[in-house]
Amino acid sequence: MNNIIWSLTLTIGVYLLFYFIQQKYKLGFLNPLLFSSIFIIIFLIVTNIEYDTYKEGTRFISFLIAPATVSLAVPLYKNLYLVKKYYKVIISSILSGIIAHAIVLTLIFMLFSSSHEMVATFIPKSLTTAIAIDVSKSLGGIENLTVAVVIVTGILGAAIAPIMAKLLKIENNIAIGLALGTSAHALGTAKAMDFGEDAVSMSSLSLILTGIVTALIAPLIFNLITLIV
């Protein structure tokens, strides 16, 4: 019980601290998810507390990942009309994103001669955490490292989205939303709020559908990459 109390207090308290700091000073790079993770890592090292002890205390938060996965069906259902209206654009965006993702990973792993375990760990990096963990586990990846990679991917995607939109002169909110959801999952969807309601809706749809499609074809992507590298 003591582990649960201090672990939950630390996790929620640190996250809220960085969240309020970001909101107060409007610093986009001060992502509360990233900085709270870094803070907790440093805290555990300095206090010499085993990660397993901390993990055991926060198992309630981990438990919520499963319901979070199921809840993704809600926005999908509510925005079903958008799927029908823009299905061609949605399908092409998601497929191009998944293909580009696989190509980039293949080139990286060819360059650094990574193991099959690392390939499995990085394949779900553009998926929302709830789905990425299960995909990584099923392929034999390192779950905790997958979570870290997912967070970094989301933060980078959300950070460079406005820059890329300006450089490429993309003004269509539908396109921006699809790009954010496909490449930067939930954090990208949060960033889509800056571009309007259409961007948020399309980003939500794309992160869900990208997760579903990638989960289904992840074994194929894994086999192809490991065959090449």
C-alpha cells in the first residue's frame, strides 16, 4: 500500500507540476509527459529506488491502458461520417504513412545493424501507447523502451508539425490532422487543436485507424524488415 501511495502521488504530482508550468509560460517544448518522465527517472536514480518497486506502485495507471484502448472506439463511432466522406483521403494517408514509416525504419536498421528485438521495439513507435505496448509485446520487443520511443516520437511530431506546415505551405486542416494522427498519435492529436476542430477530428480518426491497421500488419512489417536487415 505504501508503494502505491507514494508512487501515484509522485507520478500525478510531477505531471501536474510540469503541465501547469507549460500552461503558464506557454512553452511548447516543455512537454509535461517528457519532463515528468525525466524527473521520475532522475528521482529513482538519486534515491536508489528500484524501478520494479515504482512500477508495482503505479500498476493502477498501467491497468487503465486497456480501457483506454477500448475507448478509442468512441471517437471513431462519433466521426464515422467523416470516414465515409473522406475515406479515399484517409486510406491513402494512412497507407502512405505506414509505408514511409517501414521504409525509414528499414534504412535505420540497415545503417546500425540492429537486432530483431530492437526492430520489434521500434515498429509501433508511431502508435498510441495503448496499442504500441501490445504490438511490441507480440513481436518480442522491449515494452518499456517502446513506451519511451512512442513518447519521443509524439513530442517531435507535435513540435515540428507547425514548421512543416509552413515550409510545405499546407493550409488544409484535414491534411494536417491526418498527418499528425498518423505520425504522432495522441500527442499529435493534442497539437491538432491548434489547427481547428476538423484537424482534431481527422487526427483522432487517423491515430485510431493507423493503430488498427499497423497492429494487423505488424508481423508482416517485422518479417520484411528482419529479412532485409
